[in-house]
Amino acid sequence: TVGAVAVDVHGNVAAATSTGGMTNKRYNRIGDTPVIGSGTYANNLTCAISCTGHGEYFMRAVVAYDVSCLMEYKGYTLQQACEEVVMKKLVALGGEGGLIAVTNAGEIALPFNSEGMYRASKTADQKTFTAIYK
Amino acid sequence: MNKTAIAIHGGAGTITRSSLTSTQETAYKAALQEAIELGHKALTQGKSAVEAVALAVGSLEDCPLFNAGRGSVFTKEGKHEMDAAIMCGKTLKAGAVAGVRSIKNPILLARTIMEHSEHVMLSGYGAEEFALNHGIAFAPERYFFDTFRFEQWSQVRDSDTYQLDHSENHDKKFG
């Protein structure tokens, strides 16, 4: 699975995710990627999110929208909301994976509870951050 | 003028230091770098966040190292079935496809659904018909063939196991 989130000069956010699914999948199985609110979500008021991991858990926990809701209804920061959902709620459910998130102010979060995640980020004119392992 | 920012991912899993050679690691990092620079350049040119994420994901879809687009994994039938979604934080409009085959860049199809239909999600054959009607590029089966993906699939093909990308010891996964 691959994904991107961004905020532009107008302060508008967007999210995009694409995947080939699971190796050897059957029955037209679909994971969280195309399910708005589970694997992909964007809202100028809160954040834009793209997820990756074991899709079934991300759908059952409605992960992307869950992070946005904690910001919108509970006033969590992006970091707090991501910690709550990826490091606690998803782990408690047994779901492995992570997400990338950005707010309209340009804050970025890249939480994941697996051993590694291919990720990169770049704000304004800062150096690009690229990482694979924890 | 708002501060711009972009982040991308290429999947998560049991990626351990021992599972990648330094050559592979360099290749992955180079692909991530290329994709994020593409998205970042669009943002610095004043393009929209939707345009930036579509460009970045499209770049990763074209790279066989990642499980999307050209690098998509094999299904039980030995095919490539892809899913994608895109959403605009300003309009809350969204586009998604599920279970499509032979589409070169599924994120482009998802974006076309968002911008040129009243729907949010289309799937399977119908989504491919929509793609045909809107001039979305298709690619032949061999475009999606990758030796590493084929070997990964061959290990589990005759079992009932299915496997997350970036998983190393799958027997730990699903019985």
C-alpha cells in the first residue's frame, strides 16, 4: 500500500491511498484503503490521513475518521489523536500498521505500531525526512 | 500564504533490518524521495493538495517496489486487483475504486470519480467501464508482472494463507 497527505498554500488538505491488497487474496477481498473514513480521509477542520496495515482492523476501528473525531470533538492535537488510535486502540484490537497525517497548519504525524514503515515527509523548505525502520 | 507540507508512506509491516539488503534499502529510499519531491514541487508551484497527493501516489504506483499499481501483489487467481481512494479536505468530496484490474494508475481513476461523477465508490467491472469512458490508461497483464511478487505469491499460492505486504515470516500470520 502507498499513500500521501498534503496541505497546500491555501490551507486545504487532501489524502490519497492505493494498494494491491493482500498476496493470495480470494473472494474479491477489499481492505481499508478504498473505504473513506477507514483507510483514507481528509477534512480541513481536522486533518488528512492515509493508512496502511491489516485492513480488516482499520475498517473495524474506522481508524482515519476516528483520529479526525478525537481532534474535532475532544480537542486532541494531531499527535495525541494518532497516539490514542494507532498505539492504543488499534493495538488493543490486534491491528498492525500505521498512518500518515497532516493538519491545515502543516503539522505531520507518522505513527505506526509495526516493526517498520516506509515513510517520508517534507514541510515548506525543510530537508526531506525519509525512514524505513522504527 | 499557508505553510505547505506533505507526507507519504509505502506500507508498514514486519520490516526488519535483516530483511532488506543495503541495495534494496537505497532503492526504497530513492523511490520515496522521488515521490515526495514530486508532490512537494507541485505544492511550491501553488498547485492544490489534491494534485500533490495524486502525483506522489501516482509515482509510487509506477514503482514495482511498492504494493500498489505496477507492484501490486498476486491474488489467489494469479491476478492483480487494486483499490484506491482520494479525498479533498475543503469540499469533503471523495473518490474510491475497489477490485479493479489492468488500471495503470488506480489513484487517477479514483480522482476522476471524485471530480467527474456524483458517486464516491465504484468497484470491479463497472469501475473499469467508467475508466474506459473517461480515457483512463489501462496496462497489459505483463506490466504488472514482477518476479519478486511472483515468488512471494508462489510461497503461499497453494495454501489458504493470505499475506500482508512487507510481511516476512507469514507462517506467524494466518493459519
